[in-house]
Amino acid sequence: MNQRSREGSIHRLEFDVEWPPGHVACYLVDGPEPVLVDAAMPQSDDALEAALSEHGRSLAEIDHVLITHPHVDHIGGVPNVLGATGATVHAPASVRERFKRASDALGERVRRNCVDAGFSGERLETLVEMAVRSLDRNAELLPPEAVDVWIEPGDSTSVGGITVDAVHLPGHQADHLSYPAELGGERALFAGDMGILPFRPVVVHDGLDDGYRDAFAAFYTALERLAEVDVDRVYPGHGPVHSDLADVVDHHRSSLDHRLDRLVDLVADGVETAPSLARTVAGECDVNYLIPETMSALAHLEATGRLESDSTDESRRYHT
């Protein structure tokens, strides 16, 4: 393939993960300075090299890495790329401050928030451990000193000769940026974990740190911004490439509404605490990953006057 035919070509690189939906995707934007949008999982290092080779590229040829958000399945391969080449790393600017935070201080905030919500014992210790481990791991995978270009929301940035705009889409993750760009005669959106078809990403935002109270409002704001993005095709981190952004935005908004309505109904039926509500909502899924969304939803319902709560020494109970 000659250089002219490569330029602006977008190649999807897909890898298996152990949680739903069972895969994660990153994208090679080919051209004179090849760009990798996100970098998959740490255990995908060999697979990443093999996937690139299918498109006539190697890790050593990657000139730029563009990060949408600092979750492990999107930054895991960064050390491997940097070990093979002197790639320029571009990442959301707010990640720098997030990764400077002391993990023990994060653990204290998570413990306080979870105790206030009624979690205790082994579950409490697991939630604190997960938060601390996630911060330490992600800061190691994407060390701030390895980032060359910090991108602010609203920036237009040249990445390998391609101009990308930065749209801040929090809610799933507080620092999340998605990047519209003109490529190959189309307006493309490198969406990361937003704009996903057919399912809505979980509301994680900043986990169980203090921002959990604002996470639902942030997600609604992100959907309003996403609805204003004019693109021909969406390249998400999960689910298929698609051209149905408007329908996806509507679906995700309805999904958030449904989650809030369900919690109100459950509280009205006598399910009164955050731990019991999270277990009910999770069903057969891992409840740990739905606890942040449940706590965020309850905070939003209180803030909007749909629920009230009373705190005792042992738990916080919700009522309509």
C-alpha cells in the first residue's frame, strides 16, 4: 500500500476483555505519521503488534497516541507503544491533576462516602481497595511525565497532521474527551466510551470519590453536547462502528431516565438502602461495578427532589 492510499485510513483493532461486552477497540489512523487512538489492555501487547501488522504497520511505526480517557482498557498498551517508539502522547489535561492525587487520600474519601451510604465490612474494604488499586495502576500505565500534549476541552489539536477537536463528555469518566475530525472525506468521531451502540456505558465518572454526587448531571450534560456534534460516522471503544449518533444519544438519555425511575420505584416498594438497591439493580452482574452508578443516581434523585434520605449510625435510608 503506497503512502497516498494509506493517508486518512481508519483501521479498527479489536481485543477481548473479560467483562461485557467482551471486547475493546482502538483505532489506527494511517498516514505519514500514524496515530493510535487509545491503546487497549495491558495484556493485549502482543495482540496489538499482531493487529497492527495486519495493516502493514508495527508498534515502532506509531508516531502518536491519542487518549480519550484513562480507563485501563484504553491506556493499557501505552507503555508497550512507548517502549517500541518515541511516540508523542496526547491526553485529556485534567488527567494530570487526577493522577497527582495521593492514593491513600482517595481511599479515605471513598471510605467516608461508602460508610455514609451504608456499606461496611468486606464490601467496604473491597470498594476502597478497588479505588486505590485503579488509581495506582492507571497512573503507572499513563504516567503524566510520559504525556507530551495535554488537551483541554474545546481545543483543536494537530495530531499527526490531523486536526481533532476535543469535546468533553463526562459521566462515564470525568476526564473523557471525544474527538471529531475530518478524515477520508468524512466527519469522524473517535468516541472512546461514549456514543456506544447498542448499550449505555455505566456511570462511573470518578468512581466513589466526591464527584459521584454530580455524575448523573454530568452524563446528561455530555449527552447534550454529543447531540450537537455533527459527524458522519462514530468510532467507539465498544460496540460497532456506526452512523446513528442521534439515536444513540436518545437511547442513552432514556436509559439514564429509566435507571432513575427504577430506583424511585424500588424505594417506593421498600428497598431503602444503597447496598440493597445496588444489589437489586445488579441482578446477576458484579455489584461492585454498579455501586458507583447507584450511589450517583441516588444523589441525583435527592438533588432533584425525587427522593429524600435519613441517616442513622448504621445506614442511610431513602424514601419518596
